[in-house]
Amino acid sequence: MVTESLFEASSERLARALAHVAVSDDTLERLRLPKSVLKVSVPVRMDDGSLRTFPGYRVRYDDSRGPCKGGVRYHPDVNVDEVQSLAFWMTFKCAVLDLPFGGGKGGVTVDPKQLSQLELERLSRRYIDAIADFIGPDVDVLAPDVYTNQLVMGWMMDQYSTIRRQISPAVITGKPLSMGGSRGRDTATADGAFDVIETLLPKRYRGDGPPTVAVQGFGNAGATLASLLFDAGYRVVAVSDSKGGIHAPEGLHIPSVRKVKEEAAELEAVYCDGSVCDLVEHERLDAGELLELDVDVLVPAALENAVTEANAGAVGAKVVFEVANGPLTPQADDILADRGVWVVPDILTNAGGVTVSYFEWVQNRAGLYWSADEVRGRLRDRMTAQAERVWTIAEDGDMTLRTAAYVHALRRLGEAIDAKGSAETFRARR
Ligand code: NAD
């Protein structure tokens, strides 16, 4: 799981951005520490009648630009450092997309696979009991993350509404549609990543035919994005999951791969077994081999730290779009930059999810719900505009796209922090 390495990676990237942007000392001082960190115990009555308590956390890293926003993670490795790191990251992601939110994150140290459905429901409701005074539509807005989903969001929203004695859908996003969820939330991350690819790839890709793509991680985000790219005429030549990968230089038929995977539950079963092999010849890959394929575009959409100092030299792609959070270490970044590989960072590429979360919050507060087309159109406009801004900053400042994204976010954070008065303001008026 993500721990301090993520914080170190984010801090390192922030340090690199600081070389390119003048922000006030106040801004740096405000961003040095989280605004508040809440640690709670979550008592749960188990099915056998016993009582167990689980450690829980909620961190508000910075709210200079608006209420904090961030997911809730259920995992045995959750700890306060991890939650703090992820809240820091959310602060920058929301700023890149110009969402009126700061960064937050929460979690419970628990193995949800060991709980029954009823125990999971009690855990979710007791977590909200424990943090209810710390969150709210204008304070800190929750969302799904690792091992939390729509069902969990619905329980949490219901519990918060019970405590407040008023229906409060805007306290949490990623809810079921019937409880105030937004259309388009389930595919938002892939939709947003597709928009970023469509905006930025033409600035780099000079080939004649359709660009070739390899997707590492065929889950919610990766498989949906592979379908969107396939439908748009890209040649998706390889996909992988935790069991292994498949490769076909002439292109995979993604709808069939998805169908077979859904039926068989893993990609290994797709390999020369079932309908896909009838559609196109393909070879089997080890998970690591996919990263080395000579393709135009690599999409890491699985786990953090997939590309490190150890394997960055072997990456065969010309452009990398980071759909996973933190798939490249800072050392890998340097190696790829030296080799002329263009990396489009996670805080831009995968921000479609939090952007549609923002739309959900807006719809809840307005009480007016948008069509799928309206959500998609607004998402496209925002992703395209911010991708263009990041690209322009990178071009003008001769920096990587990642550094440009951090510069872009830092400027916005600095403006918000200084608007309340900076050292300069007060020195000038003394
Ligand atoms: P998921 O669990 O649905 O899918 C992850 C996929 O990665 C699975 O198919 C898994 O088998 C595969 N995988 C695991 N280890 C692998 C390996 N070593 N090699 C190849 N494949 C491997 O998760 P998801 O929701 O699609 O999220 C994927 C990444 O995108 C995560 O980093 C997540 O934080 C990030 N992300 C997701 C969203 C979202 O809305 N889903 C939003 C922002 C960021």
C-alpha cells in the first residue's frame, strides 16, 4: 500500500515545482502541515455478539480553496501517515482541475474481506458517528476509495443524515443514483483520461496510422479506458491484470476481451481459450513485459510504483498517461525524461473521477440533476481546458508535464492563501 514513499514522492515533486514558481512563504508554511488530523476508534458489534474496535482517521490537509474533498479507504495497512499523504495529494489534484475544493482523505484500518455484509454496514455507520462533527457539505466531503463503493457511500450518507436530522446528500459523493449520485460517475476516471489523451497525444504523436496502446491494469479504470480508445480507433495491442497479459500487434478486440474476462474473472482465462482467440491471434505476456512493449502509448492503470529505477530503462513507450495513482517513482521520472519519454501525470490524467464527484456535489446542492450527456460535456470541457493549460505551462517554462501540473496547482493554492493576507500585505501596512 501507499505509505511515506508516496509522501516522499509528492514532496519531491513539489520541491521540483518550486524551482519554477514563485509562491509566498505563507503558502509554503500553510502547506507544510495538514490543517487537522482526526483519529478515532470505530466500535463494531460483530455477528457473534462480540465488540471490536478499529482505528479510523480523517485528515483535512488544506481548505484554502474550498471544503476538503477525498475518499475513505478500508484496508489493513491504513495508517495516519498514509491518509495524510493521500490528503496532500488530493489538495493538488483538486487545484489542477480548478475544483473549488481542498484536499482530504479518510480510512479505517480493517480487512473488509474478513467482515460480513452486516458487519461492514455497522462499521461504515459507526465510522460516520465518530467523524460526523468533523465533516459536512461545506467542510469536508467524502468519496469512495480502495474497498469502499457505492453501497458503502449510501450507508454513510444515510447515517450522516440521521445524525443531522436532515437529508444531506452533498456530504458524500459516489452514492447510488437513487440517493443523489451523479450520472457518469462510474466511468468518469476513464472518460477524463480519454479526454486528456485526445487533447495531449496529438501534440506528440506524429505517426500515420492509429496510435498503438498498452494498458497495464484491466480493472474499473483501465478496462473502461481501453474500450473508449478501441471505439475511437486506437490500436490497443496489449492489456494485463494481476494474473498476466495478452498482446496482439495488430490490435485486440477489446469488447470481446472484456466479455471473456467478465465471464472468466481473469485475463489468463482469455489467453487462447474462448472467443477472443477466434477473433485475433495473440501471445501471452508476463505482467512486466507489457511495460517494455514498443508502443506509442503506455497506460499504467494498476498500482503505485509500477515503474521504478529498476525497470524505467526498459519502458518501450513514447508517451505515458498515468491513470493509476503514483505509478512512477521520481527516479523513474528522471530516467524516462532523459530518454525523451513524455509522461502525463496522474494528478491531471486520472482527475475525471474527482471532477464528476464535484458535479455530484453541485447537483445535490442545486437539487437539479443533469443528463449523462450534460455530465460528459462538462467533464470534457474541464479536462480539455486544464490539459491545455498544463501543456502551455510546460512548453513556456521548458519543464516536464508533471512539474507543470504542480506549478499550475501551486499558483492556484498560493493565490487562495495569499488572498487572506500574506507577509507582504501585513509588512506593507505596518
Ligand atoms: P481495480 O481494482 O478495478 O483495477 C486494478 C486492476 O489492476 C485489476 O485488474 C488488477 O488485476 C490489476 N493489477 C494489479 N496488479 C497488477 C500488476 N502487477 N500488473 C498488471 N495489472 C495488475 O482498480 P481501479 O479502480 O481501476 O483503479 C486502478 C488505479 O487507478 C489505482 O491506482 C487507482 O488509485 C487509480 N484511480 C482510480 C480511480 C477510479 O475512479 N476507479 C480514480 C482515480 C485513480
